[in-house]
Amino acid sequence: MSILVNIQHVSKKYKDASRVAVNDLSLTINKGDVFGLLGPNGAGKTTFISMLCGLFPTSSGEIYINGQTHKTHSKECKQVIGVVPQEIALYPKLTAWENLMFLGHMYGLSGGSLKEKIKENLRILGLEENMHQKIVSYSGGMKRRVNLIAGLLHNPQLLILDEPTVGVDVQSKQAIIEHLKDLNKKNGMTILYTSHHLEEAEDFCSHIAIIDDGKLITQGETNQLIIDNNCKSIEEVYLKITGEKFRDK
Amino acid sequence: MKLLYSIYKEYKVLIRDRAGLIITFIMPTILILIITLIQDTTFRSVNEASVPLLIVDRDHDSLSQTLEKSLINSKFFVITKKQLSDEETKKQIATGQFFIGIIIPENASKQLREKTSARIAKLLGSFSGDSTSIKEQRDTTKLNIQLYFDPITKKSFKTTISNSIERIVSQIEMQSMVNSLNDKMKESFPLATPSKLEITPIVNLKEEYASYNNSTIIPNSVQHNVPAWTLFAMFFICIPLAGNIIRERDDGSAFRLLTMPGSYMIVILGKMLTYVAVSLIQFSLMLCVGVFLLPMLGMPQLNIGNNLPVLFLVAISAGLAATGFGLLVGTIATSHDQASLFGSVFIIMLAAIGGIWVPTFVMPDVMKKIAVISPLNWGLEAFYGIFIRNFGFKEIFPQVAKLLGFFAICLGSAYLYQKYKRLR
């Protein structure tokens, strides 16, 4: 399998911070993987994703996406990525259609192909009938589904999902996960997924990495991790590795 | 295409934000109407007839009638006639019912005629060498017209009013002298038919405002308040703009847009162009208020001068300065509340310093010097230049350059701050 994302000894220390946010992190994500990035609050997941998206530079180390770095090929790297933030990153006073049309144009898409793409995704996620309603009138689950579509419009090779199912009902969660599985299976889309729903991660991810305190603790194929740690589930593996202490002080 | 869609998105977001629309368009309209109506009297007192004057006429003869007629013709006073005692007159002035009270004593006209007649007789007697009669006819008593002033009257204003009345009285005295002289001449030369001596002024003081390019517009409350509050509203746009930026940052939209290839700068450019367009619409709307609405309420009509391209240039420059400031506030502020508080307080301070509330020409010297640091003052001076002094591009350029410089500094500062935050 070819490598899509190659992280080599990446560290990040914020200027005013007393500790390192990401500490000598190295990992690879292959094309077609569904890669779960797990870790407690403050483990460094958001910092890592921000660097991966090219929002700010690393303090040391390199991030390669399709063999290119943000430093030299920012536009090409960003074109590969689709991001679904944890927040509902949509304009509440615009309709779902207007939001998606705007974001599609920002990805450089336009015309009939964009409209078709939006309609198709809205239909798959059960939002076709409500597409001309303002986002402010949507339920939490509907907002999450539109939020997901916004990251998919340009057919990214790597889809980064930051807790995509937080705060949604079972039906919406099911629809989102099934759609993602479909995209991975049919289109070979690589997915980087973070969540605190460990059961969902175990079911969804082919590979998992657990980070804590900015360091990579373990990584591997999901089933292999469970076997290697002599556990019954990823949740057990997670608690065994990260401990049971509260992290968000 | 990206830019056009970004502008379209901002337009959609803006028109669906009712509170934002009220702040953007309704607030400045109301401010212009209220402040212009309130300040109109103050501006008029400097420019036009509005001094309430009480005449107590005990003479009922030519002197009082001529004085009254001259005061009316001066168009400086609103005249009321009453029959009151000295004490009552004083009381009415002291309580502020009138600015000035004039008491013309009983038989004033008769006394004036007698005195002028005596003086003319004395003059003519001197030609005939009758020194005895000259000595006998010497009269040093004066005819007193009593003036009362409201105690709050400024000394300079009191002097101006006194001088005006004194001039009118002098003319009446002169007229009386001429009349007496005519009568005496008729007595001496009964068969002659002399032409009347003209007493119209020979020396004329030609007065006009030292305006530029032959413009003769006199500043009034509309000329001050419309551009002043329009600028205030244009700069107040920084609050919805900063709020828009902060909202995008808080809800993750900025994060998403930053991950798109080359999109965030276009989004920011789209925001700027949209808000500059909004500020131009504000400006046009406020001009319409000054030109069409205020005259309906009895206010003077706003004269926008005759240099529309330069007026448009100043409006764009002010819009850019305001947008740049909003962008900077939105970049630095960490919350919507912080941006609203900081933005509004700062704009109010700049407005106060810059002569929006109180025109700089009535400010103390120290404040006049401080006023020049405010971008709102630069804009206001530019509008004054176009509306009142009929300035062209060359004369307006320094103010336009300052506004564009302010925009560039705000934009540069926002960029550097953003860069600093990303590299942290």
C-alpha cells in the first residue's frame, strides 16, 4: 500500500507554553486507511491536526502529504485534504444549499457538477427535502450531516474528521458512519478520525493510534492492538495505556 | 468566481442579520435627524435671526416706530412689544424670557426733535455771529434709551448686539438732524425748493465668506451633522465586521476556510469589499436624508457641492479606513463582547476627539490640535472641504491619503498579528 501521510519526528511547542504540545511524533497513514487518532483531552490531537492541515508550522520534524510538504507545496497539500471540524462550521442564517454552494466555490468548484455533488450528498444523508431551510432551524444531527458534506465536496484523498458524531442521535450517527464507510470502500478515501467514542472507533477504524501528553503511545491495526494488549476492546486498551486519571484540569 | 461567491455569501449573511441592519442603516438615520434638529437652534444663533427682543414703547412716536422698523429689517431679532414697568421689564429679561429688553422713554421723539433742532439752530447761529445765543442754547443732557441684557449673554455677543442697536439709533439721530436742517433752511429760504439731503451710507462694507472656488455656502447644522454622523456610522461598521470575523473563528468556519487552498484571503477580501459597499450605501442613504428628508422637517437642505467624483473618492477612502479598523478589531479581539466593547468605545472616543459631536471650530485650542489624530476628523474635514469650500482632488488629497494610510496600517497590523499568532 502506498503512503498518503508520513509524519516524521514532528514536535510543536507554543512560545508561551511550559510543555510540548506534540512531542517527536512519527506515524504513517496509508491510502485507503481509516485511521483513528485517539487520546485524552489535551493529548495534542488538535495541534497535530492543525499542523497536518497547514494551519501553523511544526517546531521540528516534517509532515509529508503525498510526498509533499506544506512549506513548499501548500496549495497541493491543501487540495488533498477535506476537513470536518468538531464545531458546526456553517453559517446559521444561510440554508444548507447556500452553505454548501459557498464552500464548494471556495474549493474551486462551480457549475452543474457542484450542484449535482451537493444534491447527491444531501440525498444520501437524508437532507434533500430540507436543503432550502436555514441551518439555524436544523437539529443537531442534521447540522452534523451538512458539516460532513461540506468536507466532501471536492472529493478529498484524505478526509479529516474531528469528532464527527458528537452530540447526535443514533440514527444520524448511523447515517454518518455508513456514508463514511461507503466512501472509504467505494472511492478509497483515506480517513483520519478522532473521537472519544471508542466503541465507534473500534467498529469504524482499520488502524488506531493512541497519543497522550503529545507522544505517540501505540499504533497499529485495530484488531492487532486489542490482541497485543491482551484486551477485549479498544476501550480496555485505551484505559490500560492512558490510565484512569482525569486529564483536563 | 471565488471572490464573487464570497461577496454573495457576505451579502446573504448581512441581509438576514436584522440587528446588524438596524445598527448599520437605521441608527445613523435617527442620529442625523435627532442631532440635527437639536443643534439647529445653536447653529442658527450663530448664523441667522433668532434673538428674542422685548420693546417697551412709551414714546409711540417717530423714534420708537423707526427703531422698531429698523430692528425688524435687520433680521436679527424676533420682536415682542409690551407695556411694562422698568422692574417688570428687568424681571422678564432676568428670567430668560427675552435676550434683550429696550425701553424707549415717553416723549423720546419729541425730545430728539427738540435737541436736534436746538443743535441745528446753534450751528446756523454761529454763522450769523450770535455768540450769546450759542452759549444760552448749550445743552449737555442726553436722551436715554435703556437696554437690558440676559445675564447669560456672552460679552462678545452683547457687544455685537449693542453695536447693531447703536448704529440704528445713530441713523435715526442723523435723520432727525437732517430733517431739522431742512426745516431751518426752508424758514431761511421760503421760496427755494431744495432737493432732500440723502443720508444713505456713502461707505459700504462689503462682506462675504472667504470661500474657495467661488462657493458661497455657509455651514449650518445639516452641513455639519450629515457628514459627521455618516462617518460615525461608517466607522461603527467595525462592530458587525469584527463580530463576523470572530463568529467564523469561534464556529470553526475560519479553521475550515484556512484549510482550503488559497481561500481565506479571498474570503477576507470578499468581506472587505462587501462592507465597503455597505458603507457606500450608508453614505448615499445619509446624503439622501440630508438632501430630501431634512428639508421636509424644516431643516436646511444639504448642499453636496458639485464635485461628485471627489465626494465618492472620500466616501470610499472612509469606508476602507472603517473596514480596515473592523478587520483589525476582529483579528485582535478574542470574543464578540470584547470586540463590541472595544470597538464602540474606541469609535466614540475618535468621534468625540474628531469633532463629530461638537464641531472642532468651537473646541478649545488644545482639542483642536488633538482632533487631527482622529480618522473621523480627516473624513469630516474632507467632507467640509467638498460641501462648504468646494475643494477639488488636489485640496482633498491629504485627507484621502491619511484615510488610506490608516486602512493600510490596520490591514498590515492585522496581517502581522495573525502571522505572529500562527507562528507562536
